[in-house]
Amino acid sequence: MALWNRNTDKTFIVAEIGQNHQGSVATAKQMMQTAKECGADCVKFQRSSLPDKFTASALARPYSGPNSWGSTYGEHKAWLEFSPDQYRDLQRFASEIGIVFTASAMDAASFRELEQDLCVPFIKIGSGDADNVPLLRYAANRPVPLVISTGMQDWDHVRSIYDNFRHRQDVGLLHCVSAYPTPMGDTMLRMIPLYRTHFPELTIGYSGHELGIQVTVASVALGARIVERHFTLDKTWKGTDHQASLDPAEFARMVRCIRTVESHGIAEESLAERLRSVLDEKDFNEQHLQAALKRVQILDRKLLESEKPCHDKLGKSLVYASDLRRGTVLSEADIRVKVSDPSGLSPRRYDSIVGKAVNDSVFMDNPVLEQHF
């Protein structure tokens, strides 16, 4: 049984450490301990096999600036990536302090490692892989429970994700906007009731990247059963995620308010007033709340302008798995899904590309392009 189904009256709260640990196991453990003390049910990291997630050109591109840990993007990502032994150490530490440990699988190799070697209780598929067709199909037929975020996706694709997983009782589907931080008007909290109506077999939740805690607390009042927020010990630390993360004081206040909301319930018509009474004065902003609660329709779930920087940086493409001669008819083994620089066709095109013949020689890790057919 999925962890979030064990107590249906309690929201499952995830502290997303991600790579906010600065590449330090000691810092990661400090963050895990602090998240536990703040009331989190789970700490989550991000697991990547860099050659499986990125093309060689994407890893080689120069990456300088105040948030860089290396001269290339590959060096930067390698600095922040823990080894399998370090992950096992963190997993043991989580068990010792009594908090759930897991990670997002950022590629298929990492999914297999998390499921088969670390045996985590569930695996997260992030928004960057929500259109990774082969990964979703593989995950749909594995026994491990899943949580899937839906940032940067349109409604039709979210519906297709649901169709792949509706036969299961252990899958969470999170409303998410992949903008760091998310403008309040783009948080679209009323997607949560729409998800609950249209995708009833799945557990609906919210992965928030906005500033502050009130929108995330409001998501629980609207029906989110799983809540995920990025977590940091210090928002001034080096890294792009810290600004949209919650520090320990904020995270603890969020947990306290969520537990109050879930235990008493809030009618939608009295949501603003009830949140005013639950939240500390510094956490309540009615103007921001009303922006987050604007009416939405299913077609409002699309790639937003605020999400385009994330999509441009981390959106994945179809790429070639090996060098292929002109006339080769593509099989599934010939195609991979990676972050590519330059980008190629969307992973959603996977089924339409398999079975086509390339009209020229193509090369490993190069993006699949329309003119190749």
C-alpha cells in the first residue's frame, strides 16, 4: 500500500531536499534531521545518471555564474550528485531518525537503481519527465508506488498520464507549475478540484514553487492529499532552487497549518477567512490568495510563459541511441529521451518516430529532428 493511503485523513508532506545539499552528505543529513523536526513525513532527493539524463553536448556546455559548481554543466551536476554508497548512507540515516527516504528518478537508469537497489517505498517522476513516454510506460508496469508531477504539460497530456496509471491504486498525481518562484496568478490552485473530478482513481496532490506557505496550505483545503515543497536551511546559499524553497521556520509553520486545516476542514466559500485565522499574520496575503484561487478551466493547464525558462533548460528531447546509417528503420532501441543541447523533437512524438526510416546518417546523442525523415 502506498504510504499516502495508510491514513486517508492525513496529508502526506514531502520535504524536497533535491540538490539543495550543496554536494555535502553532512549537510544532507542536517537537512534530513531538520525536516524531521519540522514535521515532514518524507525527505526526497533527486537521483540522476548524468549520461542517461543529458546528451554529451548538454553536459559539455559552459556553465559559469554565481550558482555554478563547475566550468561546464556536466561538472556542475557531477558536483551535486551523490554516489550509490552515499545514497545508502543517507537511507540508513533516514531509518535511524524515523523519516521516509526517497528520490526522484531523473532517467530510466536511476529509476531502476531506486527500485531494485535502494528499494525505496515510492519513486517520484518529476515534471521534466512527465512527457517521457518510454519511462512512463516502464513505470506503469512496475510494482513500486509512484508520484508524478505535471508541470509544463497541457491537459491532453495530463489526461494521457492518467490513462496510463488509472488501473493502479498507488499513484499520486500532483498539480505543479514549473516556475521558480511561481507567480501567484499562475499557481492555479483550482486545478486540484479539477484533477480530483477527472482523475478519481489517483491520489491528487500539489507540488508548489511559489513564495510563502499560504497557497500550499490552501491546496490541502481544496483536496490535495500529497504536498511537496522544496526545503533549504538557508535561502542565501548558492543554487537556483533556494529562493523558492522553504526554510525550517516556514516549513514548520506550513506543517502546523496543514494539520489544522486537514483536521477541521474548510468550506470553499469561507476559505480566505479560515486561512486568515489559521496562518500567522506574516503568512497571510488575501490579494495573493485570490490570485491563486482564480477560476480555471481544463485548457488552462498548458505550458505557461512562466514555465518556459525551465522548459528551455531542462525539457527533454528524443535523441539517437547510437550512430545509424541512412535508411535505418528506427526501433525503440534506437531512441533515447534526454536533455539535449540543441533540443530535438518532443518525447511525445516517440510513437510517431519509431518505425520511420532516417533519410541520412545520424549520430549518437544528436537530437531527432523533423528533417531526418
